[in-house]
Amino acid sequence: MENPTKTELNVYGIKIIITSNKEISSWIEHDYNYYLTRQKSDMDYNLKFNLFLQFPDYSKLPELTAKKYHEDYIVYESKNTRIIDFFGKALAIYRIDDKTINIYCSSKDRLYEIFCLSFESLLGEELDKAGFHRIHCLALEKNKKGVILLLPPGAGKTTLALKFLESPEIKVLSEDIVLFKKGKLYGLHFVWGIRKNDAINITKRFKGRLMKRGKYSDKVLINVDKSNLSHQAEPKIIILGKRILSEKSYIKSTAKHRLFIPLLKSMVLGLELQQSLAFFLLKNTKEAFSKANISLSRLNALIYILTHSKTYEFKIGKNVEKNYNVLNDFLSSVK
């Protein structure tokens, strides 16, 4: 790697160092700027990534038998190494003992896409070990009270988050992933991804950059002003969103037990449901769910959140502006 650039992140005590070229380093600094830091030593990193903008060299790889097949990649593994082959176009080699990940690809956009997916997958595993639990949701905060919104696909999660940035009373705790630990919710503030066709007016307000993706549609990644974001809250309200084929929009109280399964899916699966690479760095899917201590801890966290929160159902209609107004009016009335 010529003229390598090192980028260092610290996400709630999880320390990461990424070595790449200057351009990719600038992308990382933009997309994960909230957690940029400078460590004094390279001996205590939880994760180490090396990104090589070059065609993978298969000649020096050991002869291994495939362990897992996916439409995007094939997984091979030995006792301490996991190799992910993206059908000859990219290669990721994960050394489990020292948490080092080397990724090779001649396309800088594909290289970065693989890095982002593997980074967030491994970061999630490290956060699990540190006692944090991820919840895939839109999370808001008012007067230190946390609101978890479990919304279905296409419900306008990012659109709602952008609108709440302008609210004087209600702050955005997280647009996509919120963390829970010891009775508190913590925002996980990565950049927000906007579909390219929807981003024309948004990028006039926020600094953004285009992220090109292979399998999925391109996105514009934007950074929002940190002053408009919340950092911590206590869980007090859970709202389950459901789409309805109507112009109507309303929120009604619902029994706590109705939120158990949706919250369980969001906590146990959460990020993994959204990304094709979510499990590729774990031993296997079964092992991911068989860690008794993490499973029990997640269940305890879920029960805590439910017992300490009021629960509601949000009927989401076709009118985006009305959906926001209904939700805003509801939360504004909360004492």
C-alpha cells in the first residue's frame, strides 16, 4: 500500500484503526466523524482493518473447503482464519486471534462498501461483549425521556428524523441504531443514508457525499449538526409503526405484550436483517444466537425496556407530512 493513511475511531470504548489510502480515509472521516479520535498506542485496538486497493492475490491462499455459500460470497475457514471470497472480485481475510481484517479489491467503491459492512458487523459483536445491546429503530428524546420507534420498511424513518432536527423540543437520539446499557439509551451516530433521488433538496442543507454501491442503489451520505442530536436518554415510550392504506394517521395505546416480539426481533436481529454481510465474520448463525450470556442479557434488557415504557401503536398513512404532524403532536403532549 503506497502512502498509507491511518484513521482511528473510538465508539463507546471500542477502539478501531483503519489503514487505507488517502481518499478512502477521507470517506471514513466523513462517514464516521462523530467517533474520530487519536490513540497514543496501537497495542490496544479492538479491531484493525487494512484496506488494499488492488486485485486479490489467490496464489498464496491455503487450500480450504467452503463452509458457507451466499449469493454474494463464499466463506472458507481454518482454526484461526476466515476468508471471504467475493467470487474473484474481492477478498477479505479475517485473523480472529488479533482481530485484524485485510480487504483486497481493485474497485475503491466496492472495497469501501465491504469495509463498511464488515466494520459495522464486527463493531456490533464488540459492543455486545461490552454490554451494549443494539436496537434497530428511530429513537427520539424529549426531556431525557427516550422514544423508540419500531417502523416498518418504507415508513419514512430518515424523513421523520430530518423533520425532527428542526424541532425545538424533540431531539434525534438515533436515526437507525440506538444502544441500550444499564437502563440508558445511547445514540449511535453514523452518517444518514438518503436515496439519491430523494437527496436533491437535503444536500442543500447538509454536507453530503455520494456512496456508490454494487448490488443496492446508490446513497447520499449526510452529516447532521451534532447540536441537533441527543446523546443519552431513559427508555420511556415504545411505538410500533404499522402501515395502513389510507390518508389517515393516528397513535393509540396498546398492550405491552404486543411489543415483545417486534422489540425482540429488533434487538436480536436488528442490524443483521439489513445487511448481507452481517454474519460473515461470525463462526456461524447458530453460534451467534447460542451465546447464553448475551442472549440472557438481551432478554433482561428487553424486559427492562418494556416494563419501564408506555407502549403505543402508530398507524402510518400515505401522507408523510401528516404522519410527522401526528407524531410530533403526540410527543409534544408527553409530560
